[in-house]
Amino acid sequence: MADERNRPQSGKPDTATLIQRLFRDEPEEPQPAQEAPQTAPEAGSSVGVITPPDQTDAPPEGPGVATAEPVEGAPATAEGVVELPPGTDEAAAVAAHDGRSWFVIHTYSGYENKVRTNLERRVASMMMENKIFRVLVPTEDEIEVKDGKRRIAKKKVFPGYVLVEMIMDDDSWYVVRNTPGVTGFVGSGSKPLPLQDREVKAILKQLGDETPKFRITYQKGSPVRINSGPFMDFSGVVDEILPEKEKVRVLVSIFGRETPVELDFAQVEKI
């Protein structure tokens, strides 16, 4: 039986119905027909015969008939053409109508990549490509210095979390929530909360930055050893870390006096 935590709320009208309610002009109630005034028949006309007015151009009346003109380029729904509010960008309206958002799921620590693989397989096997689109494990390249050698390793930006772009409903919730390794959605109470647009843009921008970053394993006061340069094999204590310059200031004992030496991150190893 599926876990009921973080289950999306049901019983709400779908997006097309909400747009119809908000932006479509509702037809007015048909007005009762007024009786035509009695006039004397003219000479040569048939007595008692009333000629009805020409209704060729008259709009249809009655419940269920919309009077608003459809807007060209508006997104189509099962119920017809939806009129967009003034000033609405067409692309934004289509995206809102699509209903997709980014959500964050909890995973067991160290199982992020396995969860992504399992979820992608479930989406394919259960034919949910129209509701679950992308699964991301945000990582960044990191330079690690060990035994005087530099190597680049992948570091998870958000350990224990996976990002999923999806349309949230009961079916998509069930597929994601019951994927092995998933412990739940990030949200408030029983409602999964989507990421805000600015948060998504910041994460995607960070993923697009391919510049490797140094892994700093020391802090102020940590004992370190210098592995290259004129002070190679000297030991010292970290005095200050300068991340904007990718440098570290180390107090090195030279001729019995502590001397501050500014070095690159790659020149220093924690003892």
C-alpha cells in the first residue's frame, strides 16, 4: 500500500476548468421576448399575419453559448479555445497551462544516482513520459589534492536529494513516491511544494558552470603541509582562507619566526 504522506490533494478542478472560469465571458441569461405592438395592417397586406424581423445576423442565445470572440493563438483545450487575459505572454500561458514544476524528493544517503536510474526506468515502463520529464542529481566538478596529486571528482551539490520535473497528480505522485530509495517529497505537511522559478534558475545556472572548484578540507587553525613551490615540505598553520582568490595564508616557521605565506589551494594539504 502506497505511503499516504505528501500525497497531492485531490478533488480540485483541472487547469482547463479553472481557466474557463476565470477568463471566459459567461453567457447572460436569455431575456423573455417582448410582445410586438399591435399595429393596424396596411392596405394590401394580409390581415393577421405578422412578419418576423430578419434574424440572419442575430447572435445565438441560450445557456452554454459563449459571446466572447476567441483570441488567435490561445491554447486549445478539450472544451475549445481559452481566451487569454490582457497582457499575458503566450509562452508563459502555455507553460502555466501545461502545469509542470520542479519538485525535490528525499533519498537514502548515497542512493541519489540509483534513485534517478530506478525512476527513469519506472517512467519508461509505466509510460509516464507525459507527466514526469526530467530527473536530476545536481553535481559539480571539484579539484582534490592528495599526496601532492590533483584530481577532479564529482561532488553532489545536495546530498540526499533528487530533483524531478513533473506534473503533480495522483498517478505521477505514486510513481515517484514508490520508487525504491525514495523516502518522500519535500513539502509542507501532506502537500509537496514545487521549487520557485528563481530557485530553479539558480540551480540550473550552477550546473551549467563547468569550472572545477577546489575541495577545501582545512579551516583556520588547521595544521597543513606545503607540497610544492619554494616552501615545499614546510609545515604550518592556516591563518586565513581567501576563497575569492583561491588562495590560503599559512603561518610558516622560518628561522624561528612565524612568517605568513600566501599559497594556492593546490599547494596545501591538511596533515
